Amino acid sequence: MRAAVVSSFDHPPRYGTIPTPEPTGEHEILVDVLASGLHPRVRSAANGTHYTSTDELPLIPGIDGVGRTPTGELLYFVLPETSLGAMAEHTLVDRRRSVPLPLDSDPAAIAAGMNPGMSSWIALRRRIDFEPGQRVLVLGATGNAGQLAVQIARHLGAGHVVAAGRDPERLATLPGLGADVTVSLADDDEALGAVAEDVDVVIDYLWGAPAERAITALITHRTDRGRSLDWIQIGSVAGPIAAIPSAALRAANLRIMGSGQGSVTTSAIVSELPALAAEITAGTLTINTTSVPLSDIEATWDEPVAAGTRIVFTP
């Protein structure tokens, strides 16, 4: 079968041929892949920098996608840690890590939206006891996942959403997606502290220096420091390390936690997939998608993409 093949962590995947895999386990089925998204998680696995990466090569990239079973059923699937990914004509799917989709679902929209959408959906549904009416700050709201986080926080009942990011053009679009207030991270910390002083939840895709500055700014401006502030760390676009002042942990009711592989069980993640897939299928969430033939993967892999747009490869 034709597939994207990573033979070196220093080079984009190449379009090539590999043997078609055969199901071996009780729950395994071979599906025809219809679409698979090029997520940051996929890139980091393909260049060997993700925290779950091994040195095993060659590998087929792609951690999730939409496929059709031999009986015609449409599935969204999440793959386990494996060298046989989703960016191929066929892949092996564990039925326990998949959910059925309506036959009229848009495979590209599902493949583009589920992974970035899951980050905030799982964070708010599984990592904290999120309550309708709470105030949410999305740190890194101008990225693909951040844009969806604004929409998902509002959809799940947030009473007030603050969107913080650097891209002024993308920030300008976020009020139309559910943000009550936007703030540029290029401004001084006073601006962020002033508009986000009493948020209940922070969804953080940045970490690094922006998180250091934001934690200090929010606590400094907080009117009731005894009120809980749940800081959910999801991504580290701005750096893997943040120096948190010890005073910040003593001076406020700050709870920092992560949300990702390992902090949430696979069964818990899978249980949330149908509801998110249903919202994407219904068009509740705005998702910008660019579909590219898998045969163009090498040329497309490192090409810049407009902020808020996700590439989806179609075999």
C-alpha cells in the first residue's frame, strides 16, 4: 500500500510503498483511511522530539483519522503508540479506540478538528470540575487549538472568555467565535492582568516565559486570592520550562495541572470522543481545513500554513 514513510528524523516523510498490515488482535480491524490531520503532535513524533517518541524507524506518521471499515462503517479513530500511523491508504484500528460517525460526516473536518479540539474539551471535562458561568482565559488563543478552545469553553458554558495571543489579525476574529475580550501578549503584563484578574480557569497552550508573566500578572490583580484558579497546562509552544515564583503558590489558591497523554486515561478520552465528534459534525465549531493528497506530503510538510488552519492528508 502507499504511505508516508519517515526514514530519518531529519527529513520530512516521503511518499512510498509498504506492505499492507494484517489484523492480529481480537479488536483490530483494517480500515481504509479517508483523512488524517497534520497536528503538532504528529510533527513532533516524526522528528523524534515528542516525549513519547522512541528511536524506532521507519515509521508512518499520523495519530488519528477517519476511516471506513470493510462493512462501510465510518469511524473516527485514535491510534496507540505505534510505528504504523494513519497517513497511509490503510491502517490498523483498535475498535475500543474508535467511535462510529454518521455516514454524512465530513472526514476532513473531523480529522482536522478532533485532535486540537480534544485538548480543551478533555481539559474542561476531565481535569477539573468545570461549572457553567465560570470565567476562562485561553493563553495562546491565536493558534489552531486555542481558537477551538475559545469556542469549546463557550459551548460548555463559560460565562466569560478572555482570549490572549500575539497574532493581531487572528485576535480580531475571536470575538466572533465566542471571546468576550481579547488581549495581545505583545502588550505589557498590566493589560493581561487587568482583563483577566478574576478568571477561574486558564487553558495554557504556551508555557515558558508567557506563563511566568501571566501567573504573576493574574495573581497581582486578583481581587479575591482565596478564590480557586485552575491553571491547565496543555502545550509548550513558548518553551518547555517556566519558572514559577514560590510566592505565587503561597499568595493565591493556584492549582497547576497538566492535561495530555498520561494525565487522562485512554478510556476517559475515548468516552468523550462521541460528543465532540457530534459537535463538529453539527457545525457547532468553526474549523478551517486544507485538504492535501498524501502523495504531496514531502512538499507540503514544512510549508507555512495560515494561523487557525489545519492540513489534512487524504490518501
